[in-house]
Amino acid sequence: MEAIASAKYLRGSAQKARLVVDMIRGKDVNKALAILRYSSKRASTLIEKCVRSAIANANEAAEKANVAIDPDDLWVKTAFVDRGPTKGRRRVRPAPQGRAYREQRHFCHVTILLSNDERPEPKAQRHGTQGDSCEAGETVESKGRKRGGAAAAPRAKRVRRRLRLQKRQTLPPRLKVRRKRPSALPGNG
């Protein structure tokens, strides 16, 4: 059985509310309520109300269907935050030299879906490995590593540094060439 609850026009930005919702997604209801209760984020109290409303909706739906439901068996199946309007919440803040900065205050809409169905099995495979297709101890290279990406930059830097050090160590000290700095004006050397 599934139950849904949504809280609309909550004060605060959707980006900040998503940080809280990401903490409870996939958790059972008691654990989610404990996380929300002791979270220091401002949005957590409003999201906690929405979770409690979803629990009450599940109990109500179970009573109407004449089915017994245990609230401890519920878990957060889906939770998402949408952006709300900012049109009515535009404010003006004083700025230097007689100017004014316009601010937009944000609203957000939170939707939470609880379920007492069986949870899907978590995937046992780790990132970068494929269970049956590779031999023991062999890992498959990820796409990001093949392409280079941001993670490859430190590796490339280390490789360049290692090559530079090897070049320095192979040349004898007396054969190292020092370049003279060119003078500022030609002919004044």
C-alpha cells in the first residue's frame, strides 16, 4: 500500500530543501523522522510535518480499505522537491550609492510517497566492476577514466612530475645547462 503527501508553498529554496530530502530517501519512516528531528536545517521541520502527514494518509487509506497496516513497516519510496513561484516574494535591499538590489525569496513544493511494499534489493556490484564479465581481481575501467575527465588531471600531473624528476637524475650535474636571462634592451647586454 502506498500513501502520498505533499506540502506546497514552503518558505525556502528548493535547493536547500533537497539537501534534507536526500537524507531520508529510501529510509524507513522511524529512521527518517529521527533524522529530520535532529537535523539542523531549517527545512527539516517542514519536511517532518509532510512525512507525518503521509503516515496519517497511509493509516486513513488502510482503514478505508479495511486493511491492517503497521506504520513501522512504511518506508520513504519517493521524495522530491519542486521549485515554487517567486513572483509574490520579490524584495528590495538597500545598496551602495543610493541603489537598490532586488532579491527573490523562494517557495518550494515537497512531495513524499511512503510504501509498505518490499524494498528492492540493493545492487551488490561496486562502481567500476562488472560481476560475471571480468575475471577475479580484474576491474573494468570507468568511462570517466578512459576519457580523462577531472579525475585524470591529478594523475597526469603526477606522471609529468615523475618524468621531469627522471630527466634531472639522468643528467650529470655539470652538464645541466643554465640559460641566461635576456637583457631588457637589446644591445645593452
